[in-house]
Amino acid sequence: MSTFEINREKCLRCGGCVGVCPVNALELTENGVKIDEDECIECGNCESICPVGAITVGDKK
Ligand code: SF4
Ligand code: SF4
């Protein structure tokens, strides 16, 4: 189970996270960033790049 969380109130919809996801699990939609939790490998790239800290990625282990 993915522990990916996104704070939609903080998100600026800049699209930065979408570009750094190695498995293309993120998508920028009109309702904000959408994640495919089945694809996410919890690498943390999106969490690192987000300028407003809207993303929290947990650890699968
Ligand atoms: S943690 Fe990694 S794999 Fe998961 S959505 Fe973020 S960039 Fe993609
Ligand atoms: S990087 Fe952060 S602010 Fe930008 S679209 Fe992703 S979650 Fe939103």
C-alpha cells in the first residue's frame, strides 16, 4: 500500500513533481495532481522537488 499523500490546498499545480516521477505515476489534471498508487515506487523524487512541501511519501519497508 502506498503512503503517498498530497496536500491539495498547498499544491500550486506547477507540474514539477510530474516531471521527476520515474514511473509516470503522477498526472496534472484540472483537479490537481493525481497519483496512480499502483505505479508509485515511493522513490521520493516528487517530495524533494515540490517547492511548497505539498507531497509526503512514506517508506514501504
Ligand atoms: S514517490 Fe517517486 S514514484 Fe512515487 S509518485 Fe513520487 S516521484 Fe513517482
Ligand atoms: S511539485 Fe508540488 S506544487 Fe508542484 S504540482 Fe507537484 S505537488 Fe503541486
